[in-house]
Amino acid sequence: MASGKEIRTQIGSIKNTQKITRAMEMVAASKMRKAQERMAATRPYSNKIHNVIQHLAFAHPEYKHTYLQEREEKTRVGYIVVSSDRGLCGGLNNNLFRTLLKDIQEKTDSGIEIDVCAIGKKATSFFSRLPVTLTAQVTQLGEEPSAEELVGAVKVMLDAFEEGRIDSLYLVFNEFVNTMTQENKVMKLLPNVQAELSEGMSHHWDYIYEPDAKEVLDSLLVRYIESLVYQGVVENAACEQASRMVAMKSASDNAGDLIDDLQLVYNKARQAAITQEISEIVAGAAAV
Amino acid sequence: MAMTIHVDVVSAEKEIYSGLVEAVFATATMGEIGIYPRHTPLLTSLKAGEVRVLVNGQEEQFYVSGGMLEVQPHVVTVLADTAMRADDVDEAAAIAAKEAAEKSLAESAEKLDYAEVQAQLAEASAQLRVVQRARKSAGR
């Protein structure tokens, strides 16, 4: 059995770890609140731009954008994968990647190649090890991701779609349901055919476009996709903090259990030492 | 009271203004436009400039660095950009994102595979443990 001193140092080091995890838990909790606020703040924009896109579906523009035209998945598919920059957030990233891997496996089995745009360090390091093409990456978004930083990465994928190098584009991220639940989500961004579904049920009208339909629709759709990606990033950031908070809480709890167990062992060892000492003394006294 | 129209001014990161106004003025790419209630549906891009709304005869101003403006019969939506947008700026950002990806790929090829190394380390330490245990029991 380990000696009393050894156990004491072990308990001490676990206590230190517990202090760290508890601090991280609290930090994550406060960051999560902020991330949730940010998530709520982006909602008006994404709702509004979604409305505009819906209106567009009702209108009958003389110009059909490539993003809205159905296309078959034949040779190459693009994914925008949103992950966190830092670890210690439970299985958040790994669960997401696992879901995605299944998807990718199916695609590669049927001979479709994969392009990945990685957002966040974890996705970059994960996908650089896989047989997929990493076409763009953004890392170090920090706690306050700005829409601006995503523009470049999204453009790489949009250009690839427009030029026909990829046949469809998906966004992969964690959806924030509540603190305990984050859902892996694979969302189809392009081609966006759902906007066309409502066609035919409206009277004929169209916007006045300034300067012209093509230009306006181009920039509107690009912004729409960007806003979806941004929403995904912001949601993923909230998920990251929530998941870190939960992970750190369970780590603190585990440390507590460990300390209790070790304390018991320590007490037993101490008691055994005392008993032994007494019996030695008694035996010694009897011998005299 | 004068006729009013609902206006929402939003940027990707927050809501800027929402409410009933008498008129909206904005700098569109084709020139300054003024929108009063019952304007015909319109979709236009905005230049960097100010968006003004008229509320009870008072003007309120916001600065936007570009964006889109949509007019529906009862609602005007201004989707403001958070940053300066131009084709060449976007292009530069795209190239930067591509280069970052290439760089990290090159780095990971150079560096030893971290996961593999870790697996090897775990294996080696397991072997070491077995050897130590064997030695201990032999020593007794």
C-alpha cells in the first residue's frame, strides 16, 4: 500500500487540477452566455435575408441564378466544416467529424471526391490527415467571430460551385439546442432549390432591380450563404462553450470522487500505521 | 397621422433599427433614393453611405458600408454589410484562405504525424511496463 505521504501529494495534485477545471467551468459558463447573446443578435439579419430570399421565390425574376438551379452530385462535393479552435470541450468536434465521416464515406464509395473548407483549427488538423482536398481554411476566429473573416473562405467554395468544380455545397456545424444538447447538423447550402418550391402559388409580380437583376441577385445570394455560414459559426461557438462547461463540470466532479476515494485510502493507511505502532509498543512492553 | 411603413435595418452582427417611419432615404448604387409608403417592390444594392429614416418629422441617421435594400408593400428591409465589400477585397480574402490551407497542409506533411507518434509512444510505454513487471517478479 502506498505510504501516507504519497497519497497526500496525490490528493494535493488532484485538488489543484480540480481548481483549474472548476475555474474553466465558470469561465465557459460566462462565455457561453455571451455567445448565446451573440447568437440571438445575428438572428434578425438571417431572418430578414431569409424573408427576402423567400420573397424572391415568389417573384419571377427574368434571371435564374446558378445557385438556385438543381444540379446532380456527380464528381465533387464541397463541405464547409465549422469546428472550434481549442480542445477541452468534450466530444463536440469529434462527434461532428464522425457524423461527417459517415457522409463522406458514402460519397467516396460512389466515386465522388470531397473538397473541404475548414473553419477552426480542429477541423484543419483533422482533415489534413484524410484523403480529402482542403481548399480553404480560417482559424483563430476567437470568441467574437466576425462575418468579415469568413468572406474569403466562403468565396473559395462559392467560386468552385460557380465554375462547376463542385456540384453541391454543405455546411457542417453544431446546432445549439440548449446547454446540455448540441446537435450535429449537415445543411445543404447549394444548390438552394427549396427557394423554388413555393413557385406557382403567387400572382405575377417582380421587383424593380437596380442596377440590374443579375448583379443584385448575385450579391444578395452571396450574402445569404455568408449569413448562413456566419450563423453556423456563431452557433458552433455557443456550443463550444456549453460543451466545455459540461466537460469541465464532469471533470471537477470526477476529481471530487477521486479525492474522496484517496482520502479513504489515506485514512485507512494512517489507521493501519497507528494500529501497527500500538501493537508494536504493546508487544515491546510485554516482552520487557 | 401620416402614413407609415415598417423599416428594419439589420447587419449580420446586430439589429440596428426597427420601427414605423414615414420615409426612408438611402444611397443606392444608382443614386440616392427616397422611399415613401406604398412604394413599388424594389431590390437594390447600397453604396457606403447613410441611411436616414423620417420619424414624426425627425430624421435619424445610420451609417452603412454597403448592403442591400428590399422594398415590399408594407416593409422595407435594409441588409447592411458589416465591412467594406468590393470584388478585389473579397478576392484577396479568398486567396488568403486558400494559402492558409496550403500552408497547413505543407506543415503537416513536414511534421511527423502527431497522432501516430502518440500511438507509438503509448505502445512503447506499455511494452516498458511489461518489461519492468517481468523484471520485478524475476528479481523476487
